[in-house]
Amino acid sequence: MRIHTYEKLWLAGSFVLIVGFIVTVTYGSVGLGIDMIGEEADGVSPDEISSDERFSEPRVEQVGENEYEVYVVAMTFIFQPDPIEVPANSEVTFYVTSRDVIHGFEVPGTNINSMAIPGQVAELTVEFDEPGTYGVICNEYCGPQHHTMEGSLVVTPEWEFSQTELEVDAPESVAQGDEIDLTATVSNGLLETHESTVNVTIGSQTTEQSITVDGESSENVSVTVDSDELGPGEHDWTVSVDDQEESGTITVGNETDTTESVPASVGTETVSVTMNPADPTRASRGVGYP
Amino acid sequence: MTRLFVDEYPGQARLVRAAFLNSFVALAIGATFGLIQAFHRTDIYRFLPSPDYYTVLTGHGVFLVISFVIFFLVGLFHWAITDSLGQRPSRAWLSWGWYGLMSLGTLIIAASILGGFMEEPPEVLGAPLSADVLFTFYAPLQANPLFYLGLIVFFAGTWLAGADWFRTWLTWKGEHPGKRIPLPAFMVLTTMIMWYLGSIGVIVSLVAFLVPWSFEVIPGVNPLLTRTLFWFFGHMVVYFWVLPAYLLWYNVLPTLSGGRLFSDPLARVVFILFVLLSTPVGIHHQYMDPGIAEGFKFVAMTNTMFLLLPSLLTAFTVVASMEHGARQRGGAGTFGWIRALPWKDPAFTGMALAGAVFAFGGFTGIVNAGMNINYLVHNTLWIPGHIHTQVGTATALSLMAGSYWLVPQLTGNRLVGRRIALFQVVTWFLGIVFMTNAMYRSGLFGVPRRTAEPQYSFEYDVGIGSMGELNAQIALGGTLLFVATVLFLGVMLLTVLNRDSEPLVDGTIPPALSGPEDSPRILDNLKLWAAIAIVLLVLAYALPLASVIQGGGLHGQDIRPYPVVLVDAVQHAGTILGVPIH
Ligand code: HEM
Ligand SMILES: [Cu+2]
Ligand SMILES: [Cu+2]
């Protein structure tokens, strides 16, 4: 076959270029460790999602020091969880699946980008160095309201990050003269011990209590108030810790028959910190129960 | 003395004209839809409810890349086979048969898509007449069965067209023993081998899965399997779209430049490389898919990079041929010859600009192909940027430019409005520069494609420029493209009506500088190349397909269909999609 000299040179140049591209991409994979989404994660069919231990509760979970896993379920036309909250300076692995049709999972401004295919689970790991707020969007057409499918991703400063959950157990009504017992169960979803402050307000009375909760466990904080001090009528209460808040109303009445509620977290191993305004040693940091 | 195709083969000219007519009608609708999209998604002007955007987008994709391009392709190929072999097809019914099937298929598909605009689409075959599934029709989004059936009829037509051309060639071969296949015919035949092999994927997906599923014969589909079968076809088809432009660049452009093709052997090598490599790369469209091992993606990546070779070779041959032509016309100097090219000829200028845009778009394709870089651009507006430089210009503009040269030969009428035509190709070029520039840039900071309202509650990190400026460029570019389309169609219409005239073109294609005799005969052994292509296909796809089936089952697991009937009310969406939101 007769090939012109220039053509031969061009051909050689082309080969160099092609091999150069392949080497570059390979370097990205092997040298820089940019993994492709593959088939490592086991699939889950849409009907099994509700009973799947990874996806039944879409969430962020700490799995090691500065290491987190996020289980995301995409469905028409939302993402769960929303917002996704992770700390800065962490390595986060996303597991993404779909409950119905094919969706996309993209975080503009980052290189987070994957398909969410029903039956399959996409796994991708990214590092977050800086705090920031991002949008999460579906970039694959998924139906008539596809363009509304949006979530958010919040990277909080490390020291502000918590995975605290709050459950409060308080009576709805008490008879005049009885004690009001309010118990807040604070659980820490992180692996590390978490320190925080619980704020409790009942009527006009406020107190706060520092607590230390071990990793993956919970603590109870109890507050006891004499209903006489509040007087008859409805009283609002609020309990807050980290970014969690619970509130409700207690009616102080004249009748004696009150419904005592059962402690919420029966199963959790708890160390109860009783904070009794009558006991000055315990209400050490309290802000004024009279 | 001008030599006119229509005088020599009036029957064939009629068929080619009919195919072009279908093609141009599709172009008119598709371009109108494109204009609507350009204004809607940028929020510059919206007159349709956003759910209808997806009906428009489905139409845009299907009418342009299926109907416009492929009808033009079959017309062009029919001309090329007949003209280069000097041989009429043996059976007129066969030729009109494939044209009829393709037309029927297109009508069925169009009805199913356009039904989606109705408030309450009628029930057809047990489902509402609607197919808002975009041109990729990823299950479990479900279209009306007619959509899938229409596609099957259309594909059947294209297969029959290939059979027609192979028959013509076999007859010719019998009468010309030992002769080399003329280059245009060689290109047609190799392209069709590629089409036969690559379209198997989507045909299996349609026949074995989507149609039975849409009639509820099988309980479900494996979405990753039908998707993989689509992309088995999906990269081959992009070459199927581009190869008619290549045919024009190799055969017509050198003539228009005033010279001859530089190398016939290399042109053959290029087309053989497409036969071999264009299908075993489809997985590069699935880099972001879970359920496909990284190793398969890596193989697809390397194959894709090697697929650059035929395009790089084409760049060389085409530019060398143009230079040769320019020097024949008295051009001189290292680059000075460029000025001697026939820039006033719309056919030449259109193809040359299309080639330039293609070269640029090729580099953006390398970014797409670059596996890990793909994270940055996957499903962003960057991709439509790439689509419009490649099929939307390299192909579309070459086809329009080619029409300026070919349609007079098919009608026997002189081209009307040469200067308008010249203005038209330049307008298209400017339009594409504005629109794709903005699309590429928007994609880089994450603006998604296929989205009616890509305006969210967060702000994009635009970097240089502003979102407003980018949107304005998309709208401006889209408008220029639309104007160019109208001008093109106007020139075509006037030319067809321009009965009492003599064309100025000469359809003779001079032989290449380095002819087929400079290449080994084995290049013409089509059976051999087809066999190697099949082996490569099996190597590239057997394992990934097996693993996809093993992973998700042949019919998927608990995958419910989601018929897409786009209604405007938000509350409807939930019920129609039947989504359990927990
Ligand atoms: C009048 C000229 C045109 C305009 C204004 C236009 C505009 C657009 C726009 C704005 C999009 C992006 C839609 C989105 O992702 O939300 C798009 C997508 C697309 N266009 Fe065009 N376009 C034009 C011509 C063409 C031509 C000539 C072709 C091919 C021959 C083409 C093929 C496509 C394809 C394949 C897509 C992707 C469809 C999808 O994502 O499903 N367009 N076009
Ligand atoms: Cu979506
Ligand atoms: Cu491709």
C-alpha cells in the first residue's frame, strides 16, 4: 500500500496522541486514584428498599474517623435524605439508588455525578475539605416534574457537625400541685463521644445542662418542675440540643387524674442526669429556676 | 457538458428526492422545537407548560437525529450507490419498499410523540397516545407501544435499504469481475455493515423487551440491560450520522475545491476502522452507571481513543485534498492557498465550516471519552454542546451544503439564491458558535441537560461571565440556527420550483490522486471486515452483558413501568407515575 510521507508522519503523530490520551486517563485512575463507579455495591430492587438495612432509612452515617457513608434514595421527584449534612475535612462515600425510574445524582461545582438506576447501587467516594452549601440535582430526565428534583448538600465546619437526635418525654397534663417530669433523650449517632448543651424551657423557666454522650449511644436529661410554680393553665415547653428542637404544651389542671407517659427510649442504655431545680448541686449551670 | 443524475437515472432521482423531502420536513419541525427549547430552558420566553418541554425535546431528538439525518442518509447513499456503480437497483419495489417502511415507521413514531401535546391523549393499544421518553427511551419510563413499534418498522426499512444496496453491488460485481469497488459504493457498503451490527443492540432491546413489556407480556425489564443494549447501538449510531458527511467530504469536497481526493486507499482504511471500532465502545456512554465494572469501562475508553484514528486520518486527507484543489486553482504559499479556495460556493463553504466545527467538537469528544474527566461533564449541557457541533453541524451543515450541490442534479433545476445559500451556511456557523460555546461553558459548571427549568434555589458558580450572558448566547445562537434552517428550506423549495432552468453543477467526480490500485485488494474483502468486527463486538460486549443480566435479571426485579403522560398539574404527576412517596 502506498502511503505518502506526510501521511505516515501524521499517522505516527496520531498514534502518539492517542496513546498520550490513554496514558493520561490511566494516570487519573491509577496515579490520582479517581475511581469509576463500578459494580462493587450490591444492588437492591425497588421493592426491597423499605426493608434494606442500607436504604430503608436514607441517612448519613459515620463509619470511621472522618469517614462517612451516605445512603441516598432518588425517586420522582425528590432525594432522600434532604439536606445531606456532612462535616468538612471528611471522606464521604455515597451510595445511590432509585426507587422508580432512572435518575441522576449531581452536585454542581463538584465532581459528584452518577446515575441512579433502579435495582443498582452507585458507589462514589469524595473528599470535602471546606465547609459550604451545594445544590443536589437530578440530571437525567425522569418525568414531567424532572426539573423540580432538587436537594441540598451541606458541608458544615467539623466542630459544628453533630448527629444528635432528640426525643422528649413530657406529660400532656398534670394536676395542680404535682411535679412535672420531663425527660430528654439525647442520642449521638457519631462514633466519637459528643459534648453538647441541652436547653430546656418550660413556661418562663429556663435551664441548660451540659452533657457528654458516648459514640453511638444516648443519655437522658430529666427536668422536674413543681407545677405550683407555673400555675394553672397551658405552658409551652421547648427542649433543644445542637440543631435539634422539640416542643409541646403542658396543661396544669385541677383534676388529679393525669396520664403519665412511658419513657420513650426503653431499649437504650442510658445514664440519667436528673436536673432538679430543688437540688442546687445539680442545677449548677442552670439559668434561674427560682 | 454537465452530467445530471436525474437524466441518467430518473427513477432513482425520484426516490432520492422523496427521501430528502421527508428529511427536510423533519428538519423543519425539529428546528422549530429546538428554538422553543433554547428560549424555554434559558427562561427568556416560555409559552408552554414545562412538562410539555419534554414532549418537545423528545420530538427534537427523534425528528432530527432519526428522521432528518437518516432519511438524508438513505437518499444520499442511494444516489452514491447508483451513481458510483452506474447500476440501477434490480427491483424498484424493493427500493420503494424500504422507503415506504421508513416513512410509515416515522409517521407512527411521530403520532405517538405528538399525541403527548394533547390535553387528554386518546387510548391507543391500551395506553394513552404519548411517548415523552426522549430519544433514548430509557426504561422504566414507558412510551405508548406505538412508539416502539414505529421504531421497529423504521429499522426494518433501513435494513431493507442496506439489502437493496448490497444486491445492487452484487449484480455489479457479477458484471465487473475483478474490479475494485468504487469509493462511494465502498463507503455505503461498509457503513451499512456497521449499521447492521450496531443496530442489533437496540433491535433486541425493542423486540425482546420493550414491546412485550409495553403490552404487559413480560412483567418488567432490567433498566440497566435495556440501557446497555441502547448504548450498544448508541455510539455506532453517532458514526452513522457522521458518515454521510464523510462521504461528502471525501468525494464531493475535493471536487468543489477544484482538485481531487488525495488518497483513496486511506479513505478505505478509515471506513474499515469505523466498521471495526465504532460499536465496541458504547460503554463510554455508561461511565457513570452503577452495575458495570470499571474494567469494562476502561476497555471502552481505550477503544474509543483508538477510534480517534480514522477521524484524524480524515482531517489529513480532506485538508490535503483541499490544498491540492486550491493549488490547481492557482493558490500558493504555505497557508496562502486557503484564499484560493472557492469560498463563494455555498456547497464548499458549508462543508469546510462543518469540517472545522467537527474538528473542534472532536476535541470536546476526547473530554467525554476521558473516563474520569467524564464526571465533570456527564449529563450536563456540555453534552448537547458536543451533540450540536457534531451531528448538529458537522453532519447537518454538510448535508445542507451537499444539498446545494446535489439537489440541482436530482431535479435538473438551477440552484436558486446562491448568495442566500452562502449567507445561510455562514449564519448556521455563527449560530452554532454562539449556542455551543454557551452550552459547553454552562456544562463545565454543572448546568444539567434535558431540563426544562435549570434554575434552582442555589447559584451556579459561573466563573468568567454570567448566567445571563450565557443564556443570551444560547437564545441568540438558537435563533440564528433557526433562521438558517428557514433560509435553507426556502432555497430548496425555490430550487424545486425553478423548473425552466439548467443547473450549473457538474456531477462528475474525478478519480483520486492515489487510486485504489495503490491499496491491497484485501481492503475490499467486506466479509473479512464484518467477521473481525463481530469478533471484536463479542469480545467487548459478551462479558458486560452477561454480568448485567446476572446482576439484575433478564426482566429486572420489581421494576414497575412508568408511563409518561405529561400533564401540567403537579398533583397529577404523582398519581400518573404512581409513585409511593414514603
Ligand atoms: C434550530 C436549530 C437547533 C436548536 C435551536 C437546538 C437547540 C437545542 C437545545 C437547546 C437542546 C438542549 C435541550 C436540553 O437538554 O434541555 C438541544 C438538544 C439536542 N439537539 Fe438540538 N438544536 C438545533 C438543531 C439540532 C440539530 C440540527 C440536531 C441534529 C441533527 C440536533 C440534535 C439535538 C439532540 C440529539 C439533542 C439532545 C436531545 C436529548 O437530550 O434528548 N439539534 N437542541
Ligand atoms: Cu430527573
Ligand atoms: Cu459515543
